Amino acid sequence: MLRTLPTKTLSTEPQIAIVRAFFAEQGNALCNAAGLIDGEAGTARVLRLMSMLREAPRLDRTIQRRLVDLHRLLSLDPVIEAYEPDLPAWDFLDPASQEVEDLCLLTDRLYDLLIAISDLDAGWDQQALNLPAQKAA
């Protein structure tokens, strides 16, 4: 059972509040999706990110980078192979399955979150905005 993330925070940073709310709502689905793609390592990646969000007073560059990396993992970005050469082949994913459709919709929501938090921060790392403009679905 996942611990819930606080959605009401004492932080005055709107970015961390938005991300916490997203993970409070979608955390379980993100764990399942990352686990589908990368097994236990994928699930652990999301759980570490959720732990960081629970303790962070603001959305720092490390968390931003991990959010972008999670999006790349979920979107099966070929660039990630340079960082994660041990990822299993995705041949087992049936493009017509409900799991893949849910994964695409979740990936789109994560992309929208990245755009929303980047709009709130003029200093957002441009690398985060260099995500492909196409939706996963």
C-alpha cells in the first residue's frame, strides 16, 4: 500500500503542490506503469521520487530531472537506452491492449504536468521542455 502524499502543504511553492497532488492521484498508476516497463527497478524509481516529493520543501532540479526521466521511461523514449541499457525489450507489450492505452494516457498526463510546472518557473531547465511535442496516445 502506498502512503499518500500530502496535497496541502505549508510550502509557498505552487510547483511542489501541483506535483504532490498529481502523485497523490496518479502515484499507484505510475508505479504500475513503470513496473510494467522496467520491473521492480521502475516501481522503485517512482517510489523514490514520491519519497523525495514528500520531504522536499520545493521542486528542486533533482526532482525536476527525475520527473523528466520518468516521462522518458513511460514514453519508451529511445534516448533512455543510453542511460538504461539494461531495460528489457518491450516486445511483450501489445499495442492494442488496455494496459498500453492506459500507459499512453498516463504519459500524456505526466507531460501536461511537466508543461504546467515549467509555466510556473521562468528558470525551468530547457532540457525539460525539449520533450517531443507529440503525445504518447
